[in-house]
Amino acid sequence: MSQSENKHSPTQVEELYAIVQGWVQGVGFRQFVVQQARALHLRGYTRNKSNGDVEVVAQGPRLALEQLLEHLRQGPSTADVRHVEAEWRTPGEAMSNFTIRW
């Protein structure tokens, strides 16, 4: 296998797990995530955590996930994103679309 073959395939499904910290609840952040993720044809979910953070689990090609991560770092104009913790994982649960979970 060559070096280039060992890199991420553009069609290989990966999973991004992110925790978004800051002023991100009650400002339309989850709906913003859903809109961005669906525009990028990703699958997964977002939900509020009890500590005020927002959790995001997204599956799809690495390039699209990296674009979503940039959107998470910016957030909608109503939010104040202070920090995003991101972790790359092997997809676990198979998801069919991108939704808000409660």
C-alpha cells in the first residue's frame, strides 16, 4: 500500500464526536448544527448536555466532517463558542439522518 492509499479515503465514513462549550444553549445552536450537517450530507445528532454544553456526533467523509467542525467553532451569530473539543472515532451506531436528540 502506497503512502497516498494509506490516507483517508474521500468516501470512507468516519465519525466526529464534539463537545461545544460557551453560550450555546437557548440560542438556536442545535438547529444551526442540523442545518449545516444536512447541507454537508452528514448523519448523526446533536443534543444539549446538562452542564450547558452541546454534544455533536456526526458521520460521513472526513472532508465534510472537517467543514462541520469549522462551523461548530464559529456557531450562529446568536451563540458565543468558547471551545470545541473534537475527537475522531470509528463509527459506532449506524445513523440514517441528522437530528436533534433530547
